[in-house]
Amino acid sequence: MDTLIRHDTGYAPAKWTFDDKVTAVFDNMLERSIPQYPVMRDACFALACRYRQPQTAILDLGCSRGEALARLIDKFGAHNRYVGIDASLPMVEACRTRFKGLIDVSVAEIRHADLRTNFPPIQASVILSILTIQFIALEYRAAILKHVYDELLPYGAFLFVEKILGASHDLDTAMVTEYYALKRANGYSQEEIDRKRLSLEGVMTPVTAKWNEDLLRNAGFQEIDCFWRWQNFAGWVAIKR
């Protein structure tokens, strides 16, 4: 597979999937589609650095091309073990190519797995889920977050970023309107925006901020806070005590 990062020209499969074409433009797509993308990434990195424990695993659920892991690897190197999980084989192949040298010496591991049926039994001091759970059917989410809690080491952190719904229909409409305005400002046409929205219907299912926070509490987390929010996107840190 061609792992070259390309400019996103608005490609969207008829029914959304993380195929070869999406993988090839994925980083550019995120930069232009996620509000305050560098701010969100920097915040996740800073919190991961704070709660990461030496000689433990760092686990990325939905690692895609490995952007979150790369910065942590650059900072901590062989002082940690890095495991990425993704259900998309093209993403896994791109990530394995990126980290081949580290995989060869067992510092990194990239697994092709479906979190609904195959959550990795890996004790970790940091677990990341960056725009991942929103693509998993609602009935599986509680069990997945319980697995997260169970596998997290004491005093470890779960970093959870999701697209969300507004608390009411009117608020959601207002936030989505602003979001589409941002995408147009980043070079997407209205036709491209509409095509991707239709492609994602039934594949990505966001829920409200409160629903996500309730999922975290029900999984066992008691120390939870929102560390980043831009209208219909939010990130939480949950600590296991």
C-alpha cells in the first residue's frame, strides 16, 4: 500500500470505511476537519507525558497512522512499550511501516483487532482513544470502557476524545453549523462536506458530553475532567486511583 501522506481532495466512500484512499490522506483530513487539531494533539501529548509511568505500556486504541504514538516514542524511546490497535488493515499496514524499526526490536507493536471482540489484555499507564469510540456501535461502548478501566494501571490516565452531540437539538444545530463553516474555511466545498456527511451516516454515532461522562463513571472512573472542547468536539482525562 502507498503510505505517502497526500492532500485530501474530499474523497468519501459511499459508506464510510478507513480504506487505502482514506489512509493515504488521513493526516491531512484530520488537520482540516478537526477544530483546533494541533491544540488537541498538544493537550493529549502533555497529559500522556504527565501520567506515563516508566517501563510500562502506552496503548493507543484506534492508532490510525500512529501520530499520537510517534510523539511519545520520540520523547521516551525504549523507556516504554508502545502498542497501537486499529480495525482498519490499511491503517495498520501504514503504521507498521512507520514504526518498522521499533517493531523489529519489540519496542512497538501494532495490532489489527476489533475492540468489540478483541480488547488487548495489556496493562498500561496511559491509554488513548482519539476519535475512535464514536465509530463503534453504542451497545459495545460500555464494555470497551470497562476494559479500559480494568487494563489501566493505578494512577494511570485514559485520554478520550470524541465528536459529540449538543445537549439539545437547537444547540447541536448551532454547533454543527459552525463546524461546517470551519470546514469550508479549510478548503472543503459544500458538496464535499455533504458527501462525507452522507458517507458517515450509520457509521459514526456521536453522543452527548454527558453520555460520554456517564460511560466513564459507569466503567469505574471517579476522577474525570474535560481538558479540551470546541463546540461539538471534546476531550476528557480519566484517572484510575
